[in-house]
Amino acid sequence: MRASLERYFEFERLGTNWRTEALAGVTTFLTMAYIVLVNPAILAQTGMPLAAVTAATCLSAAFGSILMGAVARYPLALAPGMGLNAYFTYTVCLKMHIPWQTALGAVFVSGVLFLLLTTLGIRQLILRSIPHELYAAVASGIGLFIAFIGLNKAGLVVADPATLVRLGNLSDPQAGLAVLGLLLMVSLEIWHIRGSILIGVLTVTVLAWALGLAHWHPTPASLRSLTATTMQLNLRGALHVGLFEIIFVFFFVDLFDNLGTLVAVTKRAGLIQKDQAQHDQDIPRLNQILFSDALATIAGSLTGTSTVTSYVESTAGVAAGGRSGVTAIVTGLLFLIALVAAPLLGGIPQAATAPALILVGSMMLTTITEIRWTDPLVAVPAFLTLVMIPLTYSIANGLGFGIVAWAILHLAAGRVRRCDWLLYLLAALFLVRFIYLSGT
């Protein structure tokens, strides 16, 4: 049985083993466990029961991650997406006064659209239509993005009304712990010690509790509480013509966030061969990846949470050595355990997980060398993609700026190719989306 599983997950080809995959799965879980606390806190503002949303968050993350690991066999973890949950709460429910049941129906419809487009092969065509250089920029841009999030969580970079951001208070004990954690993780990486990120997270957590710097924020969750949100979606309301724009936003943002994260994780794990990356962007078992993603969103809406998407924190597990679907399965199983142990997750301080994001972000910048910086037709769109991801706090926005710039510059230079028709269609759709966003 064990040998059969190792063949199925291609341990020998990937150069991995059970211990490494388990450590990687735990690492991924620890860096994204915050979603168990944050997602319910955001969605509860719509009137959804906190305990039910917490359970739905754990269950949908477990289902999506295990499905991705078992079927697609990638170290890609899923959970309700940040950004999309804020759009669900603050724009759809609170600003537009749409009941959360109807909003869940819109999430369900967007998931069905994902499934339909995957079946028709359209999502695969979109993935292959985007130039390799833009994907390299996306991977590096996501690196800057998660490093920026880590720096902010560590208190090293904070908001400032005059200059947008500034250096934080380095005398703050939380910032000091984060810096210590980062130094420890990097030192362990230099010495090629497996599990360096996990060791760093656990060490800082222990120190924070020992110094009285960690605070416990219990969050209730149980399967019984799910009855308050499970199958409560209002499909008839969601299919109303007035909700088309909401479904479109859920669909559009999740589509490109997922594609960007997918490429970033697979490139970081070395799962895209060089000749493939330079030409067709072929990713093995792409259909299984996209089907898993679509089914996870549908399942999430049925249990009672906003759109489920792939997480850039998966790169932390990859950096810890995760290469196969076992990493994602371990992460998913830990989300199941979180149904019972959810209160304990509040004991992991941000100072422990922030250094992991900073370290992984720095590692992801290796793809920047794949961009032809001497060619303005490539360099400008790639640069816009690279910087707009962290500056707009959105993978979809960054990729959108890059695609629009690529299309406009190639049109101006007379470098239009008939085979690139889908890229220009995507550019037009992004322009429409940007115009719509500017008016809201």
C-alpha cells in the first residue's frame, strides 16, 4: 500500500519522502491558519453566525486542499480567499444591501461557471495565452506581495497617512521576535536543515508565550453549527439580472488569482520544465487542478463561505520541501482537526508566521531573471505586473495591468499575431473591469 501511494504521488521522480511532505504540509497550514480566525470575523458582519462560518471555513479548506492533493497531486492548499471575502461582506452585503444567502448563491454560480469553462477547455486556453514573461513577473510579484504582507504583520512596515507606508517601531517586542524568527529561518536554510520555516514558526511561538507577548483569541467551531449556513444559499436571487456584475467579479478575480498562484507555486516547486515554461506553459494535470478549484468553490458556497481559492502561502510548504499532493492533503487534514482545535490557533502570534512570509517572498524573486529587461515590449508589461500586485494588493490587478500593457504596446509596435487573439480579448475584459472598478 505504501509503495503504491509513493508511486502514485511520484516520490522518486520528485525526490521527496513522507517526512518532508508532512513537514511541508504543517508549514503551509501554520502560515495560512489565520484564515480560520479572519474569514469568520469578516463574514460574520453580514449577519452570518460566527460559529457556522468558522466551521464552513475549516471544512471548505479541508475539502479543497485534500481534493487538490489527492486528484491533482500538487502541493497547493485552498481556503476561502482574502479580498473576495471582503468584497462579499463590505461591497455586496453591506454596501449593496444584498442578503448573505443571495451572495452565497452568486458564489455558487461563479463556481459552476468555473466548472463549465474548465470542461470546455477555456480556462486552459487562457492559461496558455498569457506570455511566459508575464508569468515570471507574476511569480516575482507574488513574492513581493507576500513579503510585504509579512513585513506588515511583523510591524516592520506600517501605514502612514503622509507617505502611505513607513518603517515600524523596531523597539516593539513583536517586531524584535519577527526579526529573530527571520534570522533563525534563514540560518537554518543556509545550513540546509529541513523544516527550517516550521522550526522558526514554532520557536517564535514558544518564545512569545514565554515572554507574555502572545494572546489567545478563542474561536468556536463545530460540525453541528454548520446547519445555520449549509444549503442556505438563494440561487433564484443570485440569478437575477441585477446580480450579474457581482457574479462577474467573483468569477473574474478568482480566475486570475488562481492562475497567478498556480503558476507561482508550480514554478517555485520546479514542476514546470524550462522548455515548457518558455513555450506553451504546459502544466501536468492542469485539468485536475482546475476541476479541484472549481469544485472547492461550489462546496464552499454550499457549506456557507465565500469563494475558495488557492493560497500563495502554499509556497511556504514548497520552500520547506513539499513537492507532491501529500503536502496539500496534510494541510487539509489539519484544517479538519482545526474544527476541534480552532481555539488553539489563536495562540500562534503574527510574529511567528510573518518571518515565514518574508523568507518565502524573497525566494520567489528568482523568476525575475527570466524576463528580457532589455526589450521594452517585454520589460514594461512585466514591470507593471511585478509592482502592481503588491501595490494594489491584488494578483488579478497586477496581471491585468501587465496584459493590457502587453496588448497596447504590441499593437503600437505592429507586432500583432493572429494566434494571440485571446490575449487581446483578455486585455479588453481587463479594461472593462478597471473602468467598472473606477466607477464604484
